[in-house]
Amino acid sequence: MNKINWLSGVVLAVSLICILFGSCTKNSQNLPPTASFTVTPHIAMIDSAVIFDATQTTDDHTSMEMLEYRWDFNNDGMWETDWSTDPIVSDRYQAVGYYTIGLEVKDQAGITGWVSRNVTIVDTSGYLVEFPVAVFTIDPLTGDETTMFTFNASGCHDVKDDASLLQVRWDFDNNGSWDTDWSTEKIATHKYAQLGSYEIILQVRDLDGNIDGDSKVLVVGSGSGDVIELTFVSIPGGTFQMGCTQTNTDACELYDETPVRSVTVNAFQLSKYEITNKQYADFLNVIGCSPDGSLGGEKLIFIGAENCKITYSGGSFNAVLGNHNFPVCQVTWSGAVAFCNQYGGRLPTEAEWEFAAKGGNNPGNYVYSGSNNINDVAWHAANSGDVNHNVGTKNPNQLEIYDMSGNVMEWCSDWYVFDYYTLNENDNPTGPALGVERIVRGGSAFNGESGCRVSDRFNVIPTTSAPEIGFRMVK
């Protein structure tokens, strides 16, 4: 999400593009594209067309139309296609077998991401009797760097060969190399050194050399624990220095974080944690939201979008297993407002948000909320593994409020205008009367250190939803 600098014609042009085509992402580093594709059908007959569709691929800096793709249809290390901006290709296989398809995606900076999927090709009879069946489980389903995960392929089977004779091998992070050799031992363990999202690949081989495969995604750092309740911290009113203060001047965005001014806010209560998936799923059920996350034609949350950990099944919304305490994301500004209204609250003003982030009447003039060491208080691009994390797992600030730097950005009630700080609205300011974009604050698990500063301001079209945007509540 790029902040609009109305003092620069070039940045103004970029801002207009952001307004027309959606939010723009402001990160201190260009992250690799998130490669993703589907295979249709997963089981196909010889010489029939198999469609590979990578339109779900995303990138933080490059638009979908500008990404380039190339394909390896049989995982032999040779690319069957040249680089192309077309995300959909097809191929026909001439031999029965199990194939792994590799996709590499390149953004405009030349940074690449990679992912693989599988397809099984059968003869014209459509039977798979010659092939084993790969299947495995993961225990536990969530964990962190201290967790020893167990991968169990004991359920693999074959119509001809005894299961004990089948061989398996594992790739624990889908990096293109196998972490184990072929073995009849069906149970493997692995511990991950870093938090993040990992795709585990299993292959099983029968005595004739026929191979089948399976894959699952594991998020390391999702945790479980008790359900976080909606609790509030009482914050006495006071006067503080709003804007980029002396400690933060090296990273100040001078055009919209200055001039620093004295601002007074009345007492209020702010939620101790960012609103979680469990809390938001319960809200969607209470209001009778449509399965797609809309109510009365207005989109509240984009169910099924990247990193959204709320699903709809069996007539109700539920947080994905192990993700109930993650901060909700992919919520629009209206979706955040609707939640707050339902429970007798509202979104914080930008002034209230910054007052709380700086510690209220006990400020430490910290760069981040509660510390000058970002790793103490925030999940950010360098330590998050590019995934959101359970709320409250970093240190709180002086007011015992968590995650006001990092994890997810947070919607505020104010409209955004770049020079609002020059207007001398210093007594409980509520922002401009009109605008195009709303304020979000705090930085996220996808942002660099500068974006997580307590004075940094972001502006986003209110209908936007994103993996890095959530909210908290005032009452």
C-alpha cells in the first residue's frame, strides 16, 4: 500500500493507478511471487488435454498481467515452455505414469517463485490398478520452531504389493530436492528452523517402479492454545506529540507524518488484541452473512482469498483449525465497521490509534509500539516467514496492548489526506470530512521495519481487502 505524495507529480500518477486498480503494497523488500496453479483433471487419459491454470498466482509489487511463467511438465529439469505472461497452458501426455509439474513465476524485478503439482495419466480404460495410492497425515496440525512434526504414510496401499513393501520418500519444504531416500519406513519426523508456510511432498513407489504422490500445506507458527476473548484496555485521555518525533526522524515520511503537533484525546477503551478469526467468524454467523462474506450486497470479508483463515461449510462460518487466534484479515473497511457496530463499538480514530501505540500518558518515544527493538514487539517481514501469527505472541507495549506494530495493519475510521497534520485540528481529531482512501496503521507481517513504526501512515481504498489488513475495536 503506497502512501500518496501529492507533492510529486510522479507519485500522484502512481496514486491514481492505485485508486483505479486497487491497493498498492508498500514493502521495504520485494518478496518472491507466490506461485500457485491448478491441474484439470488430476487424473487424465493418455493424449487428453491437461490444463494448468496459474491465475491464482500473486505478487506484492508486480501486477498479474506483468508476471511471467514457465513450465516443466515432467519435472526433468528441462523447461517445456519459454517465459510468457500467459498463466494458462495445456499439455498432452503420451505415456501412462505419475508426473510432477513444476511452475516458476518471475516478477518485473526478476525475482522468482516456484511450486509443483501432480497429475496421473492412465490408459484408455481409466483404471489405476498398476499404481500405488499415496496418502499421509501430519501430527500435530500446528506448531512452531520447537515442534517435532510427525509425517505418517502408513495409509499408502497398492492392489498388488503388500503395503509393507512399498517405498516412500519425503520433501518437507517443496524446494525441489528430496529430504529422505526411498525407504519402506512410512513414518518420518521433521523440525522446521523458521516460521512459515511449507508444502510437504510425499511419493510412494511399488515394486514395479510405479509412483504416486500426495502433498499437504503446513503453517509453522500457527499454534493453538486457548481462544482469545474480546477484551479491552482502558486508556485515560491525555495530550501527546502526534507525528514522527525525534527518535524516528531517520525514517520519517516528511510529507504526511509532519509537522509533529500536540493532540488531545479523551479517555477510551481499545481491544487488547487484534480481532481474531474466531471472533469474526462468530460475528458472521450472528448477523446471518452470505456464504461469500457479503451482507446486503456489501462485501465484509473475502472468503477464500489469500491468507483468509475463515471458511464457510455446513451452514456456518468457522476459523480454520489451528488459526482461531490469528488476526482476521481480508476484511474491508465496511466489514470492520460492521463488526464494531454489532458489539457496541467503533473503529479508533487515527489519533486514538497513535496515542495508544505510543503508550498513552506513559510514552517511551519508541520507534515501534513498546520498544526500539522491532523483534521484541512485532511480526514483520524479516521474522514472520511471510505469514500472520497468533495475536499476543510478542511483547505488549506500555499499556499491555499487543501487536500495534506488525502482524496485520489496522483500519482506522479516518479518511486520508496527506497534509492533514498541517490543519491544526488537535482536539480529538476525527480526520478529514471527505476522502478517497481510509487510514490503516501499524504495519504487518509482510512489511519492513519502517512500515511498522508508530507514526507511519498508510492509505487504502475502503473496499480493499488484503492478507495484511485487519483491525481492532474501540468502545
